[in-house]
Amino acid sequence: AQSVSQHNHHVILSEAASLELGCNYSYGGTVNLFWYVQYPGQHLQLLLKYFSGDPLVKGIKGFEAEFIKSKFSFNLRKPSVQWSDTAEYFCAVREYGGSQGNLIFGKGTKLSVKP
Amino acid sequence: GAVVSQHPSRVICKSGTSVKIECRSLDFQATTMFWYRQFPKKSLMLMATSNEGSKATYEQGVEKDKFLINHASLTLSTLTVTSAHPEDSSFYICSAKEFGGSSYEQYFGPGTRLTVT
């Protein structure tokens, strides 16, 4: 079965520090990849997605992620975090063209940015 | 962007009663809706997938007689937790897939916090 691993449960950074959140998945076929963010008290929002093409994708709010097929990874990055980036971040994977196309989520990484 | 709403946002009910949660796609038609359950410090767990006009497909371990799902129209799906128990207390999130395409995006609702006393 597919699985998604997010290795960091809680990351604490100071403002202006660089961020990289790891995400690895187990499925060997073609996948669609997503990063979602959940700000405190709010619903899940899509940060960025990868379907095909350039493996370096740029999302909203200065976030980017790089798909490395050989490493089954889709790490999220931001060069300089802000206090407002404090949130929980979820990586998700979907088997391309699967019959149900279910999103498989990682357990999430809580990011706390100190002002 | 596409908007998915859920109602209610919070509900408290007594053990043994039933609770209905609505999920609506406000500005698009959703052929498929998904229901998730989110546990504290854990991932979102898919409970079931519902397609408009047909029976929902439940994930392994999810009781279909306890979590009744109805997807009666292209903009509305409901989840009814029947004979709720305290262990059903959780955060329930729906998601909707916009009609058409295989490389689609899912839009998430704000979630419903259910507390069973």
C-alpha cells in the first residue's frame, strides 16, 4: 500500500530562517504530489502541486517544492520564513489515474516560527 | 478558487443520538466527494468516497452502517454519524473533486468538530 512519510513532527524556526520539510512516498508508479497547509483554526489549503513537467514547482507565499523521482521525495522549501507561516503542513500523494484517485496524506509537520 | 463549505462547524451531541454533517461545493459541481477524519497529531484518514447518485465506497475499517453517506446532488454530500459514541468525537473534513479530468484538484471544507458527551 502507498504511504507518505513526513519525518519531522515539529519544526521550530526563527523568522528569516530557511525551511525544508521532508516528504517521501512509497508508490513506484506515476504520482500527483501535493503540499497542503492548515493555519490555526482554518481549513486545509493547497500550497502547491506537481502533476508533470518541471520538477521544481512554485506555490503560493514563496513556497516551492522539488520532485526527485529517484528519491521518491517531494520536499517543501522556503528561503526565509515569516511568523505568519506558523501552521501545520501536510504532504499528500495520489496515484495518477487511479480508480478512486485517493489522496494519501502524511502525518503532517507542525511549523512554529518565532518572531 | 473553488469553495467547499461544511455545516455545522461545531456540534456537541449526547451519546446515542445521530448527527448529520453537510458538505457543499459552492461554485462548482463535484462528481466525487471525500470524507476524512482527522485525529490529533495524526494524518487525515480517508473514511469514504462518494460519487453523485451512487453508493459510497468505504475504506477498510470504517463502518458503513454507522457513518451514512449520501451524495444526492452534484453540490451536496452528507455524513450522518448514527448512534454516536464518545469515541466518534473527532474532526471531520470533506473534500470535493471538481467535475472532469484525471489530474484534478481536491478542495477541502473547513471541517466539523464533533464532540459526543
